[in-house]
Amino acid sequence: MIDVTGKLQQFNPGSFNLFAEREGQLRQFVLSADPIQFHDSFVLQPHSSVETRMRFDGPPLIVPGNTRELGFQTIDFKWKESGQ
């Protein structure tokens, strides 16, 4: 079993949705300027991979001179193996 923990935060005023999809399961998070906790657990079989897709519905953060599309950040994300 893999446990993933961390915090999520967005940059603009207001609250916006972040959707995280893994293996057909869709989770919704409401992000604001205050960080929120994130936790996920899943089984990772030997010689396999697991993908989590995230979609943020908020506006991008415009930073002069920065060409990246910034919308939200992950803070202190960590993963560890745990007993089942």
C-alpha cells in the first residue's frame, strides 16, 4: 500500500475546483488561498504504475516573464509504503 500526503493551494482570490482522477475514481477538492490537506492510498503492484490526473478549473496565475501555466501548488507531498 502506498500513502501519499501533502497540501494543495491555489494562488488567486476566491475558491476553485481541482479534480483528481485515479483508476476511474474522481475526487473533487475546493482550493483557496489557505492550504488544504491531501491524502490518497492505493496498492501498487510490482512492475506497474499508477497515474493520477489533475484538472484545475481556476484561472491561471500570470507572472511576468514566466511562461509556465501556474494555477495551484502542491506543498510537502510525500509518499511512503505502509502495511495493508
